[in-house]
Amino acid sequence: MTTPTKSTSLQAYRLILYRRPLHPELFKIRARRTIEQDGFDFEAWLMPGSHLMRFQRGVHSVTELTTDIDEGVPVRNLITEFPCAGEREHEEDLGNGLNFVATVQTEQLPESIYKATYDELIEFGTENEALIHEWQDSSGKCVSILDLQRYRNEVHAQGYHLRCQGGLVLRTHSIFELTGEKRS
């Protein structure tokens, strides 16, 4: 595997969906949360400017990687990938009682609106005990936030990645769910 390279371009961001777990040594994990519940296991990793979430029922799993890494990401058991630029929606019935739904929205903000959005999302993340990782790029403060809600048969996750350089804001909303035929 080659060394991952990061881009500051909004065009570089993509959502990648796998039918397998990925190894933590491939990523610079800054925050982590797990959920163990009757019927499924869930794990979320937060990295600078990206996140990974794995939803698993028995031996069957789905993993979402949202990243701006240009190269070096795994390709084995890839289900789909798509760019995050603009607005996107995706739904995937994975069989084995697993379903995945995602919406993605990106924008580039002027400096004053970026700063207000940054402050608002830091407050939101803190109040909701979300995973938060702050860092700096060459232009100023950046943050990645992952807010998780657990329900009986599903997990909802809102991701926010703000990059000061270019005023980049990426918002994701993912739903990992057990479908009716295999619920515990």
C-alpha cells in the first residue's frame, strides 16, 4: 500500500463503502467510539478531515470511509464510492439484514461565515458529547466532528469536516440499519 496523500480540495473528498472492516493501522485515529447492542456492533473513528464507521451483524459488515486521501485506500470488497462535492444521496441494501443510507452536502464559505459555522459546530458537538478533533491547517482552525445516535435497530451519524483553507465544509448523514427480515 502506498503512503496516503491528502488534498485540501473539496473535489478530493469521497465517500467509500466496503463490505468488510478496515484495519486501524491504516489511519491516524484521533477519537474512537464503539456501540455494542443486541443485534449489532458499531465502531466510529475520527481522523483529521475524515471518518470511518463500521456496522456489523455477526460476520456481515458495512464500512463507510469518508476521506480526502487521494491514494492508498483499500480497494478489496469495495461496494461503491462517489465524490462528495455538491449534494448526494445514496442507499444500499446490503442483504444479510443490513441497509445503508447516506446524504452528503459540501460548500465553500467566506472567512466570516466559516468562523461562525466553526464556532456553532464546536458548541453543538460539545453539547452532544460528539467525537471532536481540532487541528490547524496553513490558514487556521479546522475541525472534524462525528455525532452518533443509537436506536434499537440502527445508528444515525452526522459528520462535519471543516477545513479553514478554502472555507471547506463537508456534512454527512449516514444511517446504518438492520432490516426487518433479520432483526433480533
